[in-house]
Amino acid sequence: MTSAKLTEKRLNLFSKVISIILMLFGAAAALTQILKISPLLESYPGWTWNWSNITVLIIGIILFLLGKGTTLKRFVRYSLFSGREKMKRLIFSVPFSAMLLIISAKVILGHNSHDYRMINSEGGLIEYGTSIAYILAFVFSVPVANDILKQERKIWGILYYIFAFGLIFVGLEEISWGQRLLGLESPDFFQIYNSQEEITIHNLEWFRHYLHNVYIIIGLIGSFSWLIVRQNRNKPYTRLVKYFIPTWFVSSFFLPPLIIFTILEYTNGFGFFVSKDQEGVELILSLGFLFLVVTNFFRQSLEWESVRVKVSDRKDDVCLN
């Protein structure tokens, strides 16, 4: 398969997968909110509109419409080619806009309000969004690992497979391995040793105390490691190392986790930040990993196309000489 065909194939695959996920996630979010306010449900005491229901309903409708149309594919194509530099700057700004939105919501709604607690609740829109981002990152990381192996870089390929399975592990941990969706009861072991009495590893008593520091380390590496890679760009190993390191316009997604988890772990939150605020920050981090993988997903085909053009130019020069 030529590099141009590979790029087009990956563009089509990416657009199709994201479109389906947006439609399913959007429809589920909207339908859930409609059911919650439906007087037809015997367990629900009539219509009870609130800001969290309205917000999730609107977001669900928007996501469904984005997935249903052809705008997404045109947008991705524009991002890869003519609008690449503009999109880099836009992606870089997303986490800061998201943090501004989160802080504004907390100030306007009040951190103890029902609406703010519902937005950040377990099994809510943010948590499922975080899980989907990690699962999507896994889906797009597998072809990247496959192609690294095809280049006869076995160790790097195996490392990327480990990275890929780490992503889906985190994604499934985020939703307790589907426990709430399937209505499963926690075994006695997890009821005793899990702080949330759920089927998860990261909330076990032996691990949960280290979670903030793990996030801080990930945030530190993700935010600044691209500077080291840039300083060593001419080293032979750099081309493969950068598959594991967020580039500069993705590094911004790792900065909010670094800052917020440092505040939560080593201060009293300055009287403003509380542990519940980490849900939004975890979503930003998951999007950082998704953008890292998607960047690699398209980088491979575009780099191969660039190599093909250079080889073709050299052949033309030989013919001319």
C-alpha cells in the first residue's frame, strides 16, 4: 500500500470510528437525561429540570449531530494538510479553555451545589468521556504498534503494545470494568479493600495513596519531555522515542493534571480545589493521551509519504544527471 493510500485509509478509519462514538455517546447522554426527567418513570418524582440535566442533554445532542454529519471528516482533513499549523495552536489552547470552563462552572454553580456534584459524579458524563478517550487511544495505538513492528523495530513495537494495553486498562478501570453498566455486585475482597467498594485496582488501599503522585509524574513528563526530545532531535533513537512523548501542542493537556494534583496533594486546595475537581482534570489528561496516539497514527503515514517523495526526487535527480 502506498503512503498516500495509507493516509487516506487512516483518515477514513479515524473519521468513521469517531463519528460512530460521537453518535452513540451523544445519543446515550441525551436519552439518559430525557429518561431522568420523564414522569413515566415510577421511580422518579415527576419533572425535575436542573442545570446538570440541561447541560448534559445539550452536549449529547451536539455530539450526536457532529458525528452524524460530514463535518468531522472535512475538519480532520483540513487539520492534516492546509490547516495543520492553525490546528496545532488550537489544540494547544484546548486544555486551558477547558480549565477555565471547569473553574467558571464551579464558581457559578457552587462547589457544593447539586448540579456541580452531578457533573462530577461517579458514572457521569465526565467519567464515561474519560473512559471512552482511553479506549479510543487504545484502538488507534494498535495500528501504530503494528507498523513499528513492520519496520523491524521489535523492541519499540512491543513497548508500544504495552503502552496500548495500559491505555485500555486505565479506560476500563475508569468505569470499574463495566460494573455499573452491568449491575454487578462487588466481591467481598473489593468491598473490604477498595475505598469505593468497586471492582477497580487503582482504588485498592495499597495503591490509592500514591495516585496523586503518579498523576504528578505523568503530568511533569508529558508537559516538558518534548523539550528534551527537541534538543536531541538529531539522535538516531529520537524518531521512535517521540512516539511515546507528547509533542509541544499536546503537552498542554498534561499541565493541568500536574498543577491540580500538586495542589491537591501538597496544599489544602487554597480553600477552593477539592478532590472532586479531579474528574475534569482526568478527562483533560485522557484527551492528552488520545491526541498523542492520534498524532502518531497520522504521523506514520505522513512521514512515509514524505520519505517516498524524497526518494522520488533523488531518482529524478539521478535521471537528470
